[in-house]
Amino acid sequence: MDAADDKLVNELAEVVAAAEELLGAAAAEGGERAQEMRARAEETIRRARATLEGSGKEVEERIRAHPLAAVGIAAAAGLVIGVLLARK
């Protein structure tokens, strides 16, 4: 799962970089360069979405394989969040 997380973070970083480049190109110049940047941004977003969907399916499979562990993790996370919120 760590490799999937790293891949997701890298793709999200690509999305941000492509969006920033698109904004810069749109502000600086219009036309062909802006269209090229938009196409790159859309392709990166499609790849990131596909990765997110694949990761979601993998998480669902793990939860179905180990339901008690999933409930325990969720309960522990809820407890930690509750304690942190109660401190404020």
C-alpha cells in the first residue's frame, strides 16, 4: 500500500504542477500553448482519478477480508480524534 500511496502523492503533485503551469500560460499567453497545457492537466487528472478509484477498491477488499481489524482501527481513530477535540 505504501507504493500506491507514493504513486498517488506523485500524481497529485503532477496535477498541482500542471494546474499552476496552465494558469501561468493562460495569464502570459493564449492560444496553442494554453490548449496544450489544458490537455496535459486533463490527462493528469484522469490518471489521478483512475489511481484513486483503484486505491478505493483495494481498501474495500482489505476491509472485507479483515472486518474486525477495520472496525478496531476506525474505533481507535475515533477515540483519538475525540480526545484531541476534547482538549480544545
